[in-house]
Amino acid sequence: MHGAALIARLDDLCLAPDGVDVGMAYRTLREFEAEGLVRSTWVTDEGPARRTYRLTDEGREALDEWISVMHERARLIEAFLVGADGSMDHQGG
């Protein structure tokens, strides 16, 4: 997808409370491209020219690893919250 659509999608996911920093998003895309995680091409047949980005196989693997890490973090946070709630109940509030 093109950069603006990707940023809108990230905003939809509420990954940043104040919205995605557009400049940072494009810098990150360039870094990902330099690392071989995404590949970009220019699309000129749909109005103004836009750079579109596509995950490479390496990028897909990195994303899958990141998703696994985030699942584990979510599990740990949930366990902490359950424990903290139980601890607060035993202390009277």
C-alpha cells in the first residue's frame, strides 16, 4: 500500500495516542527498505505518482516475530493486572 494509506491504517489501529508521526513513519519505511524488510515501487497509473510498499519475505518473518512478541507482552500484562487486582482486593481497596 502507499505510505498515506499505511499511516491511516496505523492510526486506525490506535498505535499512537496522538496519531502517527508522518515524518517518522516515512523514515521508518526507508530504514525498513534499506534493511530489506520492505520493497517500494512508484505507481503512476492512478493519479499522482505514489510510492507503494510491500513486505518482503524477510519483512513478513520479522512482522510474524513481532506479533508473537506482542502476544507474549499482552499475556504478561494481563497476568500482572489480574494479580494486581487480586492484591488490591486483599488489601481492602
